Amino acid sequence: ETGVTQTPRHLVMGMTNKKSLKCEQHLGHNAMYWYKQSAKKPLELMFVYNFKEQTENNSVPSRFSPECPNSSHLFLHLHTLQPEDSALYLCASSQPESGANVLTFGAGSRLTVL
Amino acid sequence: GNSVTQMEGPVTLSEEAFLTINCTYTATGYPSLFWYVQYPGEGLQLLLKATKADDKGSNKGFEATYRKETTSFHLEKGSVQVSDSAVYFCALSDRGGATNKLIFGTGTLLAVQP
């Protein structure tokens, strides 16, 4: 596979469940990102990892827990979510050192919290 | 802080009509500017970019010029097609912090009718 792959594409979970979103990139990029896309709102940057180290946490509630075991994989662990957390979660990667920071996005994981 | 403002949608056009989607930004320094496009059920894809004042980005018949004096990066296309129906996002590259990150506008839905 090439590009950025996200799984699952769709997820429905209850407020007491624990689930994880997975992102994998095969582009050799060093930076990975989680964005939240909600209707009628700008894309919200959640987390940034650079060379596996977290460099940005945009005041995200602790019920979202990211994990970056290596530069190719990024997870978002979910627990005790709220209905307002229902959204499309987008993963992206980039090579910041290459100049203009062009992000390559995955297709997203559509999350519904009941 | 840095921000992007783009025109509210939806924008509904007939095939072969002229398209303009307005985008203005607020930033310190000299950010790079981007347009991304999101087709139904997919993630965001880079459409075009410009890295310095007066640069013109172009791709697939779309164009946008980096205007520092008006802090704008309006997207234009001379003749739209039904296949251009998508959500268009304006973004700037924020070089603050340890890692470059993109700040997005709210997105503008374009619907092209045959």
C-alpha cells in the first residue's frame, strides 16, 4: 500500500467503550498528525509527532490518548468518549524539512459515539 | 494567532461557470498558503500551493495567487465541471513551535450541476 492508510473507516462506540484508531504511512515521512473534522468547523489539529516525539498537544482532553511507536505508525486510543466527540478523525504525515510543509492525508475514520 | 477565513458555502454553479472561492489569512511572518480539496468519502488532497508573495499556484485548471498586500489567496477556475464538486479548504503553514503545522479554514462546499 502507498500513502496514508487509516483503520477502521467507520467506528460506532458507546461512552464506556475503549477503542483505538490506527494510521500507517508508507511515504518515509518524519511527522504525523491527528486532526478532528466536525461539521461547519475548521479542521482542529489535535496532536503532532515529529520523529516519534510528541511536539504538539492542542489542549486535547485526556480521553484521547495518542501513541506513536515509530515514524510510520500513529494510534489514537479512545476511552469514555462523549457524543460530541463524534466526528471524522483524519491522520496526516509530512516531511517538514522539505520546505513548504505539504501534508498527505488518510481517508479518515468516521467515529460515532452513542 | 494565525488564522484563515474562507467564504461560507455551499457554492452552487452550473457546469462551465466561473468559480471564485475567497480566502483571507492572518499571520505573522511569511507563511506558505495552500488549497486542499476533499471529495466525498475521502481525505484531503493537496490541490495547489504558494510559498511566497506574488507566487501563483495552479493545478487541474485551478489557480490562486498569494497576495500579501490584501492577505488573500482566492481560488479560481475558469470553467468548472461536475467532477469538481467537493469541499475546498484554504490553509496556511504556521511555522511557530517545534513542528510546522497547517491551520485550516472551515471549508467551502462546491456543488456543480450539469
